[in-house]
Amino acid sequence: MSKASSQAASQLQQIQQLLKQLQQAMEAAQWLQVQACDRQIGAMVQQLREQGPDARTQAAIDTLKLHYQQLIQYARQQQQELEQKMKAFNDNKAGVLAYQQTTESRR
């Protein structure tokens, strides 16, 4: 194994580890950590592409890209769920305030 392909393999392993961290951060709703992992992954993939990856490395990048896209879809679902919860909270809050104003005006 050449030095370049050994380095690429190491970088691919690091990206794979970052994807795991990204998923864990998403599941824990640690959005600053998600952002940091995302930036690191992007930078490392860019480095690999600039090195002119061989066919095996490119195939590994493509596989990691699919996993990344699945995580992005998961994040979008999480975002939609959070938006729905916030909307329900705000709807309930408006109802509670209206109820409080009605009951206070009766006193």
C-alpha cells in the first residue's frame, strides 16, 4: 500500500468516525456538535478529492456520501418534528393566555 493510499484510508476511517459522532449528536439534539462534525467531514472530503482519489478511495467516498445523505434526511425529520412541537406549544400558549385573560376579566 502506497503512502497516499494509506493516508486516504486513514482519512476515510476518520470520516467514518465523524459520521458516527454526527449521528450521535443528532440523536442527542446537540446541534453545535452537529455543525462542527459537518464542517470537519466537508473539509476532509475536500482534501481527499484534491488528492485525486483512486477508484477504491472514490468508491469509499461514495459509500460515505450515501450514509451522510441518510443522516441529513434524519436531521430534516428531526427538524420537522421540532417545528411541529414548537407550533403546538405556541398554539397552546396562545390558548392558555386567552383563557387567563378571560378568567381574570371575570374577577
